Amino acid sequence: MLVNLVNVQGGGRFLDPFAGAGAVIIAARSRGFTNVSLDIDRALRFGLVELSGNHLVGDASLLPFRDCSFDAIASEPPYHPSALELVKASVREAGRVVRRGARTALLVDSRQAIPVREAAEQAGLTLELETSIDRKGTAVRCFCWIRRS
């Protein structure tokens, strides 16, 4: 679903900053994206490099990429309440590294929704979609933003 939301033109350079087990990367690869995966958990690096072809161990709140360097970003950050500051900082970073006219989509815990929406606004992202989803018994919010300027 997340890849479908950001895949308006097909292909391009794609980032999943919370790559985890790689499900979003697999979907992006099937849609023709050139993938970059990032996750702070070093143990995931071997599987993710196989899936994405370009994996970095790193912090989603401090992305090691130039401004406007991605055509799409999609991810499912941690839902735990302790991750809120990390998720907000990662949204601000997504606003920096996604190119103008490109989209960012996230699934976040419903309790994170208001501060994440505010962080996206501060990052210059324009909300295109926000909807509630039951994610295997967890109440989440799906967001999709576009960077207009």
C-alpha cells in the first residue's frame, strides 16, 4: 500500500528509512524503483543488502543523503510511544531528502498521528491522504504527503 501511494510515475530512487524485514523494499523493487534501505539494527544488514542492493546501517533521524535526492519515500516506523521523537525527526529528514513533487508515505501508530502530522508540516510536506487502518489489531494512521516546494 505504501509503495502504491508514492508510485505516481513509476521507477526512480526510493528510500525506506526504517527498512526492518524489508517488506516495503520488496514492494518497491517490484515497481521498478532503485532502492536504498536504511535501518539502525546492524543485524538486518545482510538480508537488506540482498533485497535493496544498497543498504546502510543508520539513524532515520539523521539521513546521510543530500537534499532532494529521492523520488519517493515510504516506511513503517516503530509504533512504540518511546519512538515518537525519532519518528518526528525522521519525517523532518524525509522532507529534506525527498525531491520537489515527490511523495512520502508512512504508517504510524495512531497515538503518534498529531505530532507526526505537525512535523511533516514543519518540513514543508503537504498532506494528500490521512486515513485510519487496523494493522493486525493495532490502530495506525496512514499518511501520504507531497513536497510542493
